[in-house]
Amino acid sequence: MNTVFIAGHARLPSGMAAQNMYETLTITAEIDKKYGVIVNASCTLATLHGREFVQQLLRGYSLRDGIETPTKEIKNHYFGKAGNALASALKDLYKQYEAHQK
């Protein structure tokens, strides 16, 4: 297998639909081992549309280049209440990625 599966977590803000199901937001990503590219991604937002939007936003970024660009993409294109939680979960995912690269 040429990919790894990594998850990042963050607390959700109160008053969100997803918070009724989960206390934390999770972003999962399937990442190419050789190039660090996000092949596929998912998250625990409440709506399918939100989950698909985040997937499209993250797909294709290489974690070898850091997460500054995909984090900016989230901030520039996602205006829901979970924006900060998505950015935090992505940072946590990146931390997990870095820890397993050694």
C-alpha cells in the first residue's frame, strides 16, 4: 500500500449541529507515502455538502510543503462556524503526519 491514514482533531464551537453528534471535529486524510499528497480527505461536519467541500479543498496538497496554504484556503473559502476548528484539526493532522515521518 502506498498511502497512510491520519486523523486530526479539534474542539467544535458550541451551537453547531455537528456538536450534537460529536464534541470534536475530526479531519481524516489518506496521504501518499512518497510525496505527502492528500489523496482523499473527510471530516465530521454535519452536512454531506460541508464534508464534500472540505474534501475538495484539501485534496492535492502535499503535507511536505506544510499546511500554511491549505489552512489559508479553509479561512478564505469556508465561512461556517467550524472554520477555526477545521484549521485546528488540520494543524493536528499535520502534527501527526510529522511525527510519523521520522
